[in-house]
Amino acid sequence: MDRRTLLKLFGFGALEISFGASFPSLASAAVGKEVNWGYIGESGSQNWGNLSPEFQLCKTGIQQSPIDLQGAVAAGLSPIEIDYKQTPLRIVNNGHTIQVNYEPGSSIKLDDQTYNLVQFHFHDPSEHTIDKKPFDMELHLVHRNEAGALAVIGVLLKQGQHNAALQPIWDAFPNRNEPEQLVKTVKVNAEQFLPKDRKVYRYFGSLTTPPCSQGVNWIVMQQPIEISQNQVQRFADLISIDARPVQPLNNRFVLRSS
């Protein structure tokens, strides 16, 4: 949905807003494994756009993620239908994050389109901020539809109570960068990681890692979930900082559930 259409909708008050369904295909936007990139130093996020021609959008893109969610406009957003199932724990330390690969069969329905849950992973600290304040961590649940377009649900994690639902994943953390491991004795259901309040922020952005492909439909939960100090530290001991700094909003709108 373009800026003019959004302005027209906002002018008529609390209408139910459905984001447009036309996204560029991101199926071929594989992160460049042959290019050494990271979060600090010469290969850090400030230099991603110079590391490879495939990473140009990291410095030239005008719809980049993450962003600060301050100033979001209240709107009657269509609810997101979530249908997550249990999956065996397939976990990998890829050197950039801890990632869990999801078996087929779990999905969300967004703007009358179905997006299948492919994987989820973590960032420390959070990549999105609210009023310029980061949270302790952030969970990204990555979905893809049949056309290859991406929708990512972001869940903000704040330090507080021990998170029992996440602990089986923490217990299985691989200590080094190595291929995917199947933990046959553990099953997870990503719905356990979502807050009870399903109000969200929504905007169009990008991958937060190279190649920074744009056209990603971002859904960030307004309510954070809690995680203990020990759990935050355990992740930090393995991965350390893996968060891209906030990017300019430019001419985009950020909407929030009213």
C-alpha cells in the first residue's frame, strides 16, 4: 500500500487496514555464506554494503530494518491467524545466531495469504527499539509464502522471570559453529514464545542481515515476553552482540493495533 492510499485511509478514522499483497520474491535472497560478515570491525554492519555487490542494499536501500517503532499510527489492523504445530528441535549455531529450523506444517495467515514458518532465531540486544530504547533480546520468526515473499514476526524479550518455554532450546545450544543438530528428545511449539496480547506493530522493511533484501512484511509484537538474566547471559556467552543498528524510517509508515 503506497503512502497516498495510507493517508486516505487514515483520514477516515479507524478503518480496517489490509496491507498490500504484492511483494518481490525473496526466495533467492540467500545470505552470502562465502562473504565474511559480522557485527563489529571491518566486516561489521556499517560496512556490509561494501563487502559484496550482492550486499548493496545494505547501504543504498531506503526501506531497511530494524527501525525505532516510536510514533506508530493506531489503525484497525486485520488480526493475524496463527497456526503453529510442534516440531522436533533442529538447532544450529551458524556463527551469527542460534537458529531453530521448523518442519513444514506451521503457518500464519496475513492479509488473506498463508506464510509458512521456516525458522526462528535470536538477537542480542533487540534490533527494533521503542522510543529509542532497546530490549535485552529479540526473537524473529521467519515465514515464507508460495511466491517466496517473507513475513517476520518479531518478539521483544525483556529481563525478568525465567522463561521455561525457551529453556529446552537454551539447554541444546551448540557451543560452536557447526551443522544442524536434531535433538530427538525435544519438541518445541513456537506459539509458546508469543505474548498473550497479540497487538502488533506493522511496517515494510528488509532482512536485518546481508543481503538486506527489501519487501519484508514486519510484524512486531507490542507486548514483550520475559527472559531471565541467566538466559540472556548464556546466549551472550556464545554469540555476543548480533544486532544491526536502527535504520532510517525515511517515508514509511509504522502502524500499530489500536
